[in-house]
Amino acid sequence: MDAFEGEWFKTGDVGYLDEDGFLFLSGRKKNVIVLNNGKNVYPEELEFALAGSIPYIREVVVYAEENVIVAEMLLDTENEPGCASRLYSDILAFNKAQAAYKNIGKTIVRETEFPKTATKKIRRHAGGGKTNA
């Protein structure tokens, strides 16, 4: 794949322009989850939304297993004791705010942090997940 298309550098980012001309990034082309129904889900979009709506999530990686969207996460049990008991109801509330095809169908709670790159970014596929259903 060539890095340039005309004068445009192809980064692999996927996004859209809103009606005011602002650019919003949805995710990375290489990470897109394609469900059996043909719908595309950008895991970064769900990760951002989960972390923003459930404050005790320290780290989260979203992927698909057998056409089910999985959220694997590390919870902040040190500052939020008992948060694991609230997770189920918080995920249900999160799902109600999403399009049905973006609903989290399975959660995995980690005991340790995700492996990271040298720049402290989570190694996406280290969570055990794959991107296509």
C-alpha cells in the first residue's frame, strides 16, 4: 500500500466530517470489527465511550469473539471498592445508550494491566481479542 494518495498521507485512521466541517476520528481501519450483519464497529469509539461513562474503568480493550462484542477491562478497585459489583448494571445502562449492534455482550475483568508498548499504549491484540467477528 502506498503511503500517499495524491497529496494525502494515508494514516489508516477512519473518521467523518460533521455538518460544521469538524473532523471526528472513529478509529483505525485495521482495528474495525465487521459483524456478521455487515455492521462496522470501531473499538476505539466504544473504549472511549466506556471509559467516559463508567469512571472506575482504568483500562479497556474492545474486540469481537464469535460475533459478540467483548469489553476486557481493568477496574480501579483501589479508589472504587465494590465497583465490580456495579459493573453489570453500568454496562446495561451503557448498552441502552448505544445502537443495538454496538452493545457489549461479554465483559472480562482483568487483574493486571494490559501489556503496553514503549510509548505506554495498550497492545491491542495482547488482550486476546481479534478484530473481526
